Amino acid sequence: MSHILKIFPWKRGTIISLVVLFLGIIFSFYGLYTNTFFLFKISNYILPLVTIVHFLFLYVLWFKIKEDEIADPQMRNLEYALYALLPIYLYKLVSTILVLAGSSEFVGHSLPWTFYPVCIFMILVYTLLIGVTFLAVAYRIKHVGGYNFEEMNRIDSWE
């Protein structure tokens, strides 16, 4: 993991995380079979809503690193919420892989010419989304430090 942290310093990794999050949000509205964006499906708004936690964690991480502060209970809670997002990211990845694997059932139908390239790109984006989630946690461990629960009880982080 230390080699990855050398290749991707925290600033570069945060920028990559933001780009991957925005790409994931954009492609959560895309319909692979129809080659159109569905803005009025309620289910397409799940990923943009849950990524708010990811954006917030990245902001708190950036702030803690810039100000050289220690971790606090609010950051710990955000990180736990980030762990709860991983199954959602994994679900999006697996469902896209299943769509790609099930494309052989539509041999007699006309799939858009963008189906395979966009599907593979979406698989890459969702895989990177899982990777940058773990990368953000690694940045927290390296730059902010661990959660010292004895110290956290004495800190009032709302001051």
C-alpha cells in the first residue's frame, strides 16, 4: 500500500477521487440498453445522494491534513458511513458486470454501438470508485493518524 501512496500523493488522490465520483454520478443516469440519460427515474438518484458522504469525507480529510489536526469523532463517523457505502458501490459494479455478461441474450436485438465501450468504462469507473474509497482511508491513516479513543473523549471538536 505504501507504493500506491507514493504514486498517488494525497492531493493527486483526492483529485482522482473527485473525478471518479463525478463520473460515477453522471453514468448512474445512463441507460446502457437505450443509449440515453434518464433524469426522471428516482432510482438513478441513489448514487448521487449517497456520494455526498464521500464528498464530505474527502473535504474533512483535506481540512485535517491541511490544518495538521488529529482525527475526531465526527471524522470517525464519516469514515464508518464511507464503509457503509462500499456495498452500494459494489452493487453498482456487479450489476454493470451482469448487464455486460447478459448481453449475449440480446443477439437478435439491436444494441447501441456504444453498449460495450460504455459498459466497460462504467465497470472501470465503479472499480476505481471502490479503490479510491480505500485510498481515502489510507490517506487518513497515514496523514491524520489513527483514532485514539482515550484522547477523543477529552476533545471537544465543535469548538
